[in-house]
Amino acid sequence: MSKLRKKHIKKRGRLFRVIMVIIALLAAANFFFVVVFSGFAMFVFQTINQFMDDLPRIEDFSPAEAALTSKIYAADGTLIATFHGEQNRELVTLEQIPRNLVNAVLAIEDERFYQHRGFDMEGIIRSLIINVVSGDVEQGATTITQGYIKNVYMPEEKYEITYERKIKEIVLSYQLEQIYSKDEILEMYLNTVYLGEGAYGVQAAANIYFNKDVEYLNISECAMIAGLLQTYLHSP
């Protein structure tokens, strides 16, 4: 066999060994990736399961007692006295609340109320970006449903500014919207929201600020009461 042929065979053998080494390394890398990815996937799966198990359920929460205002009338229908507990509150139906007031509240607090499922993903993403940039929890993207949950189901946590509380709000709000209609939630919200001067709900606010029932408010009065939400409601 010529020296040239022997040299050629030797080169082919060396190339073959190099290729085998590369294949072995690729196989090892692939095996390592599969093992690591499988372990990571299992960890993520277990973490998600644990997170889901730890999420609150609305049936485990008791709504705060809403003390209603009591009125005493004389035999001729004249109002003699009005009594209320810690919260001055009178319930009204959504039909009794002027449409101007409803529209103003929706525009100020939750313009996509009738589109979302208890939480506003667009608002959450926007507030998350702001919070990440600022390095703090400055905005909470609270919907009307979340506001009701915060006021009635989580009053003791109302002023906590944490992601954990916001997650609770979102989960409970989604669950609440599986139980009640949008109009029912809006009615409950408008009967429980704090509007200053000891007034809880739009009927109490109408009595305190304008000495009239909510159904008789004019456009400017509706705008003022809706504007009070900006003053008294906006914690994250």
C-alpha cells in the first residue's frame, strides 16, 4: 500500500473519530437538556399546582356586615329621626340611580366594566409596567368588581399595597362574576362605596351633600358624586 493511501486512510480515521466525538457530545448535551428541562417543567408544574391550591375561594370569605340607616316616621308620614350605625348607608336599586351617575362612575372608575371578567388585563399590564419602572407598587388597576371585593370581602386588607392582595382581589373578583351579573355587581358597588362625610353608597351621599334622594340628582350633582370617587377611593 502506498504511503499516500495510508496517509489518506489515517486522515479518514481521524475524521471519523472527530465526528463520533461530536455526535457523542451532542447526544450528551441533548440528554442533559432533556433531564434539566424535565426537572424544570416538573418544578413549574408543582409550583403552579401549589399556587392554584393556595388561591382564595370566595365561599371562604364572609362579606362585612353593612349597617343600614333606620328612619322613624310619624303617623302622617313626617320624618322624625334618622339613626345609623358606624356606616351611614341606604340601599337603592340600580334603576333608582340616574343613568348620568352610572355613566360617570363607569367613565371614571372602570370604562371596560362590561367587557372584562372581573379584572382588566390591559390595566394590569399597564400598571405592572409602571410599578416595575418605579420599583414599587404604585398602581393596582382596580376594577369596579375588585373595588367591591376590597370594600366588602377584604376590608381589613383594604390599604395593604402588596401583589399578594392584588392577586386575591383578582381571583375573588373573577369568582364573584361567575355568581352575579354585571348589573348586580354595579348595584352592590354603588351601595357600598365610601363617598366621604360618613356616606357609604350613592343614596347616603345624595342625602348628605344635596339633601335629596339619589334618583333626583341632576347632571352636575351626579358628576360631583362620581368625582368623589377620585378623592376617597384611590388607594391601589
